[in-house]
Amino acid sequence: MPPLLLDTHAWVWSLTNDPRLTDAARAGLSSAPAVYVSPISFFEIAQKVRIGKWPEMATYADRLPELLHEQNGFVAGLSPLVATKAGMLDWPHRDPFDRIIAVSALIHGMTLVSADNVFDTLQGLRRLW
């Protein structure tokens, strides 16, 4: 099994033990050689907390790096290559967070853990849910 990259909601659900995280995703998290989170997920959570769209994450926002460390997770690299490819990706999905997460998974050969089937339209991207 390749390393896993968690979509933002999948990471949050793993932090909060949310029942929406599927059994397959949980099994993958426990057996993966490594689990990563994109730096853009930290930004997405913080921004949504700041503007009031994710109030339930407010108690977690200041501790996200520490929480990832406690989960034995790693921060995926956000390089100029990832940013450029995400911007240039021929994909109608416009969400910048999803674009960076998808390209990170593609470039680094990771399986993406996400409930969002919009990722299934990207050739070469493996999604676990």
C-alpha cells in the first residue's frame, strides 16, 4: 500500500473520531506505511474557523500541527511544482484546496483518502473511501 494523503475533511474526521469516516478509510489509516496532510488543509481549516464556517474546529485550530504529530502523521510538501501543476491542471473543479491536495497525491504517488468523488475524474489518482 502506498502512503496516504488525507483530504481536509478526512483528516478532521480522523481527529474527531467522526462516524462519517468509513471502515475502509480507518483500516487504511491503521495499515498505511505513512499518512500525510497537505499544508493547504491547515490553511483551509483555519480560514473556515476564522469566517465562522467551521466553528466546531475552533478548539482544534491552534493545535493542528501538534495533533498531526500525535497521530504520527506528516506534512506533505507544498512545493512550487505542486502549486504550479495545481494551477495548470486541466480539471474543471475549481476549488484551490482540492486542486493542491489532488496534485500533491499525484506527484508524490500517494492514495487520497476522501469522501469526495470529484477526485475520481482525475486520471491516475487513487482514492480510498
